[in-house]
Amino acid sequence: MEKLPHFIKSAYFKKDYPPHEGQEFAFLGASNSGKSSLINGILKRSLCKTSSKPGHTAIINFFKWEKSTILVDLPGYGYAKRSDKEQKKWRRSIEEYLKTRDQLKLCFILFDLKRGLMQNDLDLLEWLADLELSIILVATKVDKLNQKERSLKLKNAKAVADPLDIVLTSSLKKQGLDKLVEIMHF
Ligand SMILES: Nc1nc2c(ncn2[C@@H]2O[C@H](COP(=O)(O)OP(=O)(O)O)[C@@H](O)[C@H]2O)c(=O)[nH]1
Ligand SMILES: [Mg+2]
């Protein structure tokens, strides 16, 4: 019997993606938006490396979660210290994945609620919509805000993201993760 969950592999390009007949859910967002922490929260294991130093890799990581479901940690964007060459490699890598991965069922786009939606996030939203991919917006680290700040930030984000819905999460407090699980099981 296969042990679940587990890390499958890392890849830059399609030739190295793991073959399988199940479905994939991708996690996208700026560096430091909390992608790896959220994936660990869903896996209920610390399999995915998290970091307070953003943007150190531009690699795609595949994690097997359930029998026929794989979670994909895509490299974060908007990391200014990346060189032009790295930036190009990042774009090629992420673009190839989004354009060619038949198993991709849904993209979760994460953003730190305290920072709000940034231009990079909006560009990504537009790009994914052009590719006709399904999108769910996920606000992260909501534990950093009190109730009042939270509703204000959410209101601002909703105004920009309309008509997309936003799921509120905190990996730290294990909030909202069940909602994401529910969406993936739907
Ligand atoms: N307060 C708080 N911090 C978080 C949360 N999720 C992630 N972080 C922190 O944010 C930083 C970046 O997280 P990480 O998961 O590595 O983000 P990634 O770069 O998008 O994969 C780390 O220092 C985490 O500890 C959360 O729910 N609450
Ligand atoms: Mg990460």
C-alpha cells in the first residue's frame, strides 16, 4: 500500500512532471503569500518547505494527497531580487504547466489579506481567465488581522476581485482549510 500523503518530486518542465491519471490542484500566488504553509495544512504534514526568505526557488513541487489527487506548489511570482534569467525561467516553467497540464482541475490563487490583492495577482487572474482555467481566490494569514481590519480588507479585496468569491484562511490557526478540502472533494 502506498503511504499518503507524500512528496512526489520537483520539476521545472513538462518532461519531468509525474505521470498519473488523477486530478491536480495548483497553488499560486506571490512569494511569501503562504502557499507552502497552506499545502502543509491540507496534507496535515510538513512535507512542503516553508520560508521567511521569499523566492529562493523557481521549481514546481508535486505532492500526492489522496489516492487520485495531487497538490501542486507553483513557484511564487513578484520576487524582485530574482535575476532576469531566473524571471524568464520562472515564467516559462509556470506557463508550460498551466497551458499543458491536462490533469489540472482548479487553481487556488493565494494572497496575504493584510497586503491585499496586488497588481501581480490581478495580472495572474487575467492570465488564468484567458487560459480558461478555473480559479478560487484564497486570502491567507487572516490571523494577523483583528475582526475589524479583516472585514475592511476583505471588502476591499472583494471590490477588486468581483465577481470571484474569496475563501478566508489561516494555516497557523487551521482556519478555512476544511473549506478548501470541501471544494477539492466537490
Ligand atoms: N501569521 C501567519 N503566518 C503565516 C501563515 N502562513 C504562512 N505564514 C508565514 O509566512 C511566511 C511564508 O510562508 P510560506 O508558506 O513559505 O509562503 P510561500 O512562499 O507562498 O510558499 C512564513 O514565514 C510562514 O511562517 C499564516 O496562516 N499565519
Ligand atoms: Mg513556498
